Amino acid sequence: MYHPGERPRDASIRVWSMVDTANAVTKAVVPAAGLGTRFLPATKATPKEMLPVVDKPAIQYVVEEAVAAGLDDVLLITGRSKVSIENHFDRAYELEEALTAKEDWDKLAEVRASSELATVHYVRQGDPKGLGHAVLCSAQHVGDEPFAVLLGDDLIDVRDPLLTQMIDVRQRYGGSVVALMEVDPEEVALYGCAAISPTNEDDVVTVTDLVEKPVPGSAPSRWIIIGRYVCDPAVYGILRETPPGRGGEIQLTDALKVLARQGEVRGVLFHGRRYDTGNKLDYLRTMVQFACERPDLASEFIPWLRKYLDGIA
């Protein structure tokens, strides 16, 4: 299967048109201005996005996902006390020199990897007015182009190329695309929820309406929006006119709802592996899952974990 960002091997695989070029998704927006209050006191001086998942900060996994989908222009929406994020994606010359002197080439490669991932830009969200406002802060950088939005709380397994699939759906259908995942009925009220109708394509639906954190029992489906979006630039004009909603914040969901009612939003039904780092319990689960799948850790970590759990059972 051909994925955006790959060069076609021959004309029979993909014939590029002027429409394809104009609609190419090349930029990713990653909101990272939140206060991280669920993780206090750890996040008093350290951005939530910099909390490690094993040995890499969560935000690096997100940027790596964008790059894997062909998006090497990444805009991070930051705020006060987020300087360490910028430092992480910059060169660390003193550290590199120290590792070079020790001939520790493996660690040197790991240190340089984050600074060589992508062209990373930054803009500050002065007031924390919600996800919709954070996305609006990207308008000048993105311009009149479609773009991806990746939320740092959701990590998608590298074996499940969700973002690549969403970009492909955008190129074929136009409009905006959201990622949807089915959850138990009691969980729906915690998320934005979609009303959907089928298309002729498996796992691609038309989103007819969106509800942000519906009242229990009133949700239009069990399909919730997870933290991946591919947005048409038309969303910017709507966000500028969107009043604050739930929590006094400007919600991206409210703007996408307008587009959905115009038939301009598709959904990709995701059945893969998603890791939530948005609260303490899910963060710990994610840490254990990642450790258990690391070849360099699993052989020692899993037996220890089993022994530990047997001891407290």
C-alpha cells in the first residue's frame, strides 16, 4: 500500500495530480501548553510532556509518530515553564562532547536523535483557553494548508500507522478527519463523542455530529475522539468565531461539529493499540506495557514483575 510521504516507485502505484499536491499534509501541530495539574508535584517545574515513558519523554514519541507519517515540519504550542521541551529538541553540545570523549556512541546517537527528528518550531499560547485556542495559535505557521494535530496524552503504537491512514483518507475525501475508538458506555461521557454513518469503505465513516463529554446516557454512539486529527484549514475561520464552551474553553470539537454538519468530516475507526498518559493510573499502565515490550528490558523486567505480583497477591 502506498502511504503519503513515500515516493511512488512507478506510475502504476500512484499518479500525482495538482489536487494531490495542493492537499498534501506536511505539517503537524502538537499542543503542549497544559499545566499538567494531574501530575503535581512532579509537574511543578517539569512539563507534563517531558515525563518519561521508560527512557524517552512522552512528547518525543508523538513527534516520532508525526515524522513516521511523513510530517517533518512540527509546530509545538507551548507556554510558560516549557523551556525544557525546546531544549530537548535542540542540540546539547556539552553533553555530546562528553559522550564523544567517552566514546559512548550509542548514547551519543540517542541524544542526537531528538534534535535531528524534524524541523521543530514553537509558538506560545499566552492564555490557556482550551484545545481549540491552542490550535488557533498555529494559524500563522500553517497558513492555508491541511495539517495534523497530535495530542501528547495519547500515544499510538508504532505498529499501527493511524496517522498515515488518516492522511490518506484526507487526500481521498477532502475535509477534516478524526480518529475514533470504541469504548464502554460508561466511559463515553469522559470524551468527545461522534455520531457516525457508514461509507463504502471499511473503518471509514462520515461524522454527522460531535458532542463534547455528553451527559451519561445521551451519547450518539460509543465511538470517542482520540487525540489525532487531520484538519482542513477551514477550521481556523470557525475557531475564530467559536465562543467558549464547556469549562469556559474554546473546544476544537465545537468547531469540527460545524464542519461535520456540513458533511466535511470523516472518521477513521481505530482498532489498534493506544496508550493513555493523561492520568496517573494510565501513565503507570503505559510504562509497564512499554517496558514489557522492550527487548533490552523484558527478559529481566517481566520475571521480576511476575514475582512481585505473586508476592502481593
